[in-house]
Amino acid sequence: MSNDENLIDFGAEREKRIHDVHEKRLNDMRKAFEQAMPLPKGKKGGKKPKKR
């Protein structure tokens, strides 16, 4: 039996956890902004052409 199969990469596991924490915070902020300032859903693309 080789011990290589049972080794855990703690750096990679830590990065996953930190990523999950940041992702959760980002989603919470996104929800808060959507409640405070809902985006208009009817318009598409209403940009003005650039002036030259």
C-alpha cells in the first residue's frame, strides 16, 4: 500500500475553503444590492452611440 493515496494537500483544501467563504460573502452582497436597487428587467442595451 502506498501512502500517496491518503495524503491531503492542506494548501489546496484551505484555498477551497477560503474561496467558499469569499463566494458566500459575494453572494450575500449581491442579494443585498438587488434588494436595495433592483435592476430594470425590461430594457436591453439602451446605450447611446459614442460622440466623436
